[in-house]
Amino acid sequence: MTSIFTPDATRITTYSDPPVMPKTRVRAEGSASYEDFAELLVRLGSHFLPNVRITEEDPKSDATTPVVTFEVIHEAPLRNEVKPRPRDVFPETQCVLQNTNLECTQPRCSNYPYWPETCGIKVYPSDASFYQPEGKAFMVWGQVLVSTVQFNCWGETGPEAERLSRRFRDFMFTVTGVLKQRGVRDIIFLQRLRDRTVTAWRENVFSRSLQYKVELEELYVQEYGIISKILVELTDQMRSFSEREYLFNGVVAIT
């Protein structure tokens, strides 16, 4: 504990020494879409702000305050990722951990619990760690999207809406680490908009609007075997049109 004293030795405040920060950084468990972000935010709000309803829905005429509504104002790719980029390539694998009934015992298997029936193999070498039925591969593409999300804090009076906006900013600061751990790349407070009084859905309801920048990564999975098959069929179709070949910059083009 550390104390601060005035010149006349009167103590005015006391605060704890800063905690020792862990040496290891918390890593994200995966990527999160906007739907994941919205769902997690509502769940966290029910825990940290139990008397405040956080929702994507617009207020109704009979809605009770306090309530926080949020919506996406703008969304665009990150400056250096104007299109999806490859993130990873992995083969199609299935576990072969089987019990005496030849049923897969690994819940994470895509065909759990009927791996033998789906792959058509009843007996498999005991030293095998995975099975590739058709030699397929999957490519994961990713693109970082930057969204401007606006949160509207509603209250019966101006001071109530003001207090709610302050509580919500504290809440967002508190849960930022949790959001990042669950896949949100970054979340930063941008600005507060002009205060307003809304009478469209209810008389004399006050709002404080806050905007945050939220970075999320959208992932797309493509089966490489399907792409190769399409390319082969397309090449065969092109060859059927004409067998003439032209040379452009050292590359043979079939027309």
C-alpha cells in the first residue's frame, strides 16, 4: 500500500501498488464474426450490467429504460486487405479412436460417433492417426473488416442517459480483454455524437450515442478438391472447342 500526504502530514488518499502484470500474453482462441461479437456482448452485458438491457433491436413504444441499442453504421475491409487472403491449408482428416464396437470415441471428429460407417472401413491400422478418404484439402481464406458500431444509451432523463453512457464506457473497457480473447481483433472508442431527445417512439426519451471501431476477421473455407475438379472440367471443355494453341509470353493458351 502507498499513501499520499499533504505538507502538514495529513493523509488524503491511499491506493494499492500496481499489480504485477503476467509475462505471457493472452492469445485469441479463434476468430469472431459480427454475429459472435454481438452475442457475446449481450451475454457479458447481462452479467456486468444486470439492470440494463443491451440489444440490437430498436426500442418499442412500451420499452423500459435503461436500455442500450447498437447497430453497424459502416463496414469496410482493412486498408491492406481489400480482398480475402489465404490463411491456412489443411487436409481432410478424421480420427480413428474406436471402441470395441468400432465407434469413434473422439467427439471432435466430423463423423462422430459413426466414423466406420461413414467412411466404409471397419478395420483400420492401429498406428494410423488420421484417414484421408479422397485426399481432399481445404483452404481457409480470411479478411479483416473494420466496422463502426454505434451504441445508443437511452434514459428517462438527460442525467440518467448520461450516467448510463458512462457506465457503458466503463463496461466496454472492462470486457475488451474478453472480447479479444474470443476473437475480436481490436475495439477502440472513436467518438461521442451529439446528445438528442427522441419523441418518435416515446415522449421525452434521452439518448447518448457512442461510436466504437471494431475489427473482425471473416473466414471462408474452400474445398481444394472441388476447385481442382472445376478447373479440370473447364480445361476439358475449352479443349473440346478447339485444339489450337497460342503462345502468349511463354504461356500456352488454349482457345
